[in-house]
Amino acid sequence: PQSTIPSSHDVCCLTRYPPGRRQTREAIHSRTIVEQATMHPPLDRPHPDCQAQISDLHECHATTSKLKFWGCNRVKFLLDECLKAEKKRLLAEMNKDYEAKRAAEDDVFRKAMGKEMSFEEYLQQDKDYQAARKKSGER
């Protein structure tokens, strides 16, 4: 029979579920470690999009008993979602002109090496490489 009573090791893993819903030990351990215990980034750095959630988490930690493991999980979940959205926005902003930057870097590298074509262009013209690639694709 599968045990539904968590050990002290499993308590941290059960806090992601609403009260009253228990997971078996096997189901808990089948999830990845990242899924079980994700940490947010340091909150002392500026996170302009998430200041309200950070303030709510600090307030929850100050007002909730330390013995209650799951007391601030809902607030932390909202903070995690906000931080993910902020990271996605920042990455999209940083990589918006990636192709142009990459082309400029390739041009500078080609000039520095005294070459007229990039390595990718060379591979496109290399008949041996193309034949080997075609042969490996047929397998």
C-alpha cells in the first residue's frame, strides 16, 4: 500500500498543493527537484515590475508564524509569476536585435581573420561536408 502520510522530508514538497489534497510519496519523488523547490532571485536588487508582490511577501513573512511552513505560499507563487513575466520581458528586450548584432560580430571576426566568407558559408560550399551531412540524414 502507498503511504499518503508525508515524512518530514516530504513536507516541503506538499506545500504547493491546497490544504486537504495529499500526494503519495511516489508521486512527490517522481517530480523533478526544480519543480519541488524553486527559489526566487535575490529581492534586494531592483525589480520594478514586482515591487508590490515583494512588499506583500515581506509583510507576510513578518506577520506569519515561522512554524507555519506554508503560510506565505500563495504570496510567493504570485511573486514567482511576476518575476517570470519580468524576466521574459527583459530577455525579449535584450534580444530584439540579436540577428543584427550577430551579423556585425561575424563581419568583425571575418575581417580580423582576413577571410572573405563566414564559417557557415564555407560549410555550405564544402562538398564533403554536405555529402556527410546528407548521408547522416539518411540513417
